[in-house]
Amino acid sequence: MGEWKEYVLEDVIEKFIDYRGKTPKKTTIGVPLVTAKIVKAGRILEPNEFIAESDYDLWMTRGLPEIDDVVLTTEAPLGEVALIKNKKIALAQRIITLRGKKTYAHNPFLKYYFQSGTGQYELESRASGTTVFGIKAAVLRKMPIILPSLPEQKSIASVLSSLDDKIDLLHRQNKTLEAMAETLFRQWFVEKAQEDWEKKTLADYAVHIKVSVKPASNPMKIYTHYSLPAFDNGMRPVNEIGSEILSNKYSVKPWTILVSKLNPRFPRIWAIGNTPGENAICSTEFQVFKPTNMKLYGYLYYLLKSNDAREELAMAASGTSGSHQRVRPEDILNIKSSTPSITLAEQYSELMMPGINKLMANLEQIHSLEKLRDTLLPKLMSGEVRMDYTEDAA
């Protein structure tokens, strides 16, 4: 097998596309805008900002992206990386797009290199700044990078990409399941609503459970911790010992639903299945609810995820703008709904439960695949584990 060789990044990169220092005029529809905040965990999340089609050619004067170009965040946060899968996108500030020279660097391998501990160290050790920690383009260009032969790069990237492809497929399945369930909820309980339907609040279907836990009082006990960062990181709770958790938390029981009270993007809704984990706890930025009747679990879950519920909570939020806005538990319990009977809500719930169970099973599989990928990544990127390959690999 060939030796790995050290290069300077700019010697193996054909194209640096850098839109830093420019601010586009944003719209609510149009060409998706890729910003640093939606490049996360190796993926480009669904864009929520756009530029007008008519502005695209005027804006994208520094270079147009190609499929499988690498986008790298250079600050706030530093070091998030993903591959471009949709050519018709606009690029925003705080990211640089890289395209490897075909004779030196395979773009998917570059993505995994920057995700690895080695790549992250090279970025962070060259970063600067106090209020904003980031890397300058000129410094990034001179960063050293160690690469195996091109065929071995492709072989390594193929293994890691196959895991990511399976993970993406499961994410898409979950998105489809949720979209179908939310559409049915809207059809059953919003579009077909009648004037004589009984008006109820969430308090008619759910109870608020508030059991305080002090993990620090049991410093060696292992807790399964459901937090806002864990939710945003793929709904992936973490196991921590009590001594690592300094603030009080709430107890999480089977078949409860966690509802965040913190803006922006509330409510974050987290369905907890039959096995929430050993000594499960959640951040006090979540509120814990349980249906008064388990036959209503699916109805309660999708009621909380409905647009009407989101709008009610947005109107009820108090506090200063941005991340300091919160809703109270009583605001959540006051979410209104209409139904002709509890029986219809139970029928909807029964129809949705197989899908909810599939969502949870898919999440477990996603977490297992992510763990396998994250275990392989440093071993493959350091050369500790070598891949079989042919020199004439495409």
C-alpha cells in the first residue's frame, strides 16, 4: 500500500469559493441560501433563507458550486463540513467552498478529513479571534494536509459514504412519516372542523409531570440526558455521570413527550418511547407531558407539532427577543383543539402509533450507524486501518 504524503491545502485544491464579507438580500422563497448555521453534523440541513432568482447571477460572481464540492464553515461555528448535493444554491458568509484537484484530492475524502480529529485540530490550532473564533482564508490555504493515494481516498470515502447514505435514507423516511402524519392531522382536525365540535385544551388530554432530579447528589450514577443540544444533534441523548451535571433536571419516564419552552424554534417536540434510558433526565428547558390515556399518545404528539400549536406558543411567548423568549407550562397546556369526540382522537392516534414506533426505531438505527462511522473515521483517517483498493480505481 502506498504511503500517505503531506501537502499544503492550496496545492491540492482547484477552487476556493469565498463569499465572506458580502451580505445577500434575503427573501422567503427563491434559491436556497447555504449559511454556516445549517451546515451541521456532516450534512446541509434544510435551508430556511433564500435569495431571489433574479439576484442569483448578480450574487454568485465569485464562483458557482458543483455537486460534491466541500463546504466548510470558517467561524461561528468553525469546522462544520458537508458536501453540496444541490447545484442550484447560493453561498452565504462564514463558509468557504473547496473543490479538490482531480489528480490529488477526492472531494468526499476531503469532507471526512475535515470531520476527523486530525482535520479539526489543524483548523482549530490555526484559528484566531476573541468574540468570534475562526480561521482566515489565507491561513486555511497554507494548512498542511496528509493524503493517501487517490484510489485509497476513494476507497475510504466509499466506506464512510455508504454509512452516511444509510443514515440519510433513515432521516428521509422519518421526514416522510412525519409529513404524512401532520397532513392527516390537519385534514382530520383542522380542514374538516365543524362549528359544533367540542373545544378542548391540551390539559384535557395531558398532564404536566415535574419531578426534579439533582444528578450531582449521585456523582457516580449514569444518567441518560435529554438536552436541547442533544435534540439539535439528531435527537441523540448522551450518557453522563452525575458529577458532570451541575444543575437540576427533570425526570423522564416512558411514553412521555418533551416540549421545549425556549425560543427560537419552539416547540422542539421529543417523543420518548418505551425505553428512555437508564435514569433518564431532561433539561429544565424541556417540559414533560404524558397523555391522560395512552390511546391518545399519537394525537397528543401531532397536536403539539401542528402549526396551530406553534402559532399559539409564539403568541404566548414572553421575554426579550431571540433566545430569551420562553413559554410557561400553562401556556402549553392551554393549546386549543377541536374534535367531535375523544373516539376520533383515539382512532387517529391508533393509526399513527406504528409510524411513531418506526420513527423511534429509525432513530435508534441512525444512532448505531453514527457510532460505527464515528469509530471508523479516526482509524481510517490516521491510516491505522487501511483499505484494499486497486490503483486504477475510478
